[in-house]
Amino acid sequence: MLNALKTNLSELLHLSKDALHIHLGLAIYLIVFLTLSRGRRLWLPWAAVLAFELVNEAVDIFHHGPFTAEVGGSAKDMVNTMLWPTVLLVGTHILLRRAHRIDGAGGADTSKVGRQP
């Protein structure tokens, strides 16, 4: 059933299944990031995409049978789905560390400008 849904969605959007993995991975990441990610929980959107993709690959293996599963195809799907969420997670982490380092150095924090003590 899930494979038929993926095939129909791929045909409806005129996307390859590889492109569908990329778009869905980014969409899930952004939806979770915008709704649930607060403070130090930046890993949560990435983990949601990973969980979704692991379930998706498990369903694929169950559908095709464990002895006919394509390990290369599953690995390619994992890379396609996880690449950009991983880049966004690492990039966000780096930017936040850099911003924290600048704020901690003094003089770069403009949030207190114009305030009376």
C-alpha cells in the first residue's frame, strides 16, 4: 500500500523517487523545526526525518521481502533523505556556536543597546 502511494505521488508530482526522498526529507525537517524545535532541541527535526526514513526503509524491506532487499538502494534512499537535513543541522549548530562566541566576546550583543541599567 505504501509503495503504491509513493509511486502515485511520484507520478502526480512528476518526480523521480530519489527526488521525492529529498523533498520529503526537507519538508519533514522544516515542519518539525518550525513547530517543535525550541532552544537546545535542534536535533529533534533531524531525528524525526531519520525515524521517518528508517520506517520507510523497513516497510520497503517488508514489502519486497528481507532476502530480496537491495542494500544499495536503501543506502541511496538514506543518503538522499538525510543529506540536506544533516547539512542544516550542522550548519545551524555552527552558526549558533559562532553567534554565542561573538556574544560572549563582548561588544557584539546589540540587544542591550539603548536600555537604561
